[in-house]
Amino acid sequence: MIEKTVKIENELGLHARPAALFVRECSKYKSEIYLKKNDFQINAKSIMGIMAMGISEGDEVEIIVDGPDEERAMSEIVKVLEEL
């Protein structure tokens, strides 16, 4: 299991379009992937979960990846978040 904290730079946060792109990327991997903000943790492959988190610009989220392709998944997921 690996974890990484990322600051959301998108001025609109993870609203519908960026959230959908993020979920699409997470869904490519066999590993279990979670997003955690404060004490709220959700499955990162769930668009409804991400929308419910209300992630705004400047928020820090923790990405937790556990599984056979965790290193590759973490690298690509962080890249997507940084490009949004």
C-alpha cells in the first residue's frame, strides 16, 4: 500500500468533468484506490463519492493505492490530478 498527499490546483476543484476524468483513470487499474479528505474516505472509482466530497481548489487529499499495480496507478493518478 502506498499513500501520497496532493494539493488540488484546479480553480474549480474536482467538479463534474475533472472528477469524471479522474474516475476514468482510476478505473484502469486493478488496485484498490481511495481518496481521503480530513476523516472522509471514499472509493476513488466512484464518481458519486468524489462529488460528495466537495473537493475545492487548495484542498489537500490523500491518495491511497493498494494492489498489484499500485506504483503505476499512483504515478498516473497524480499526473492526472496535476494536469486538471
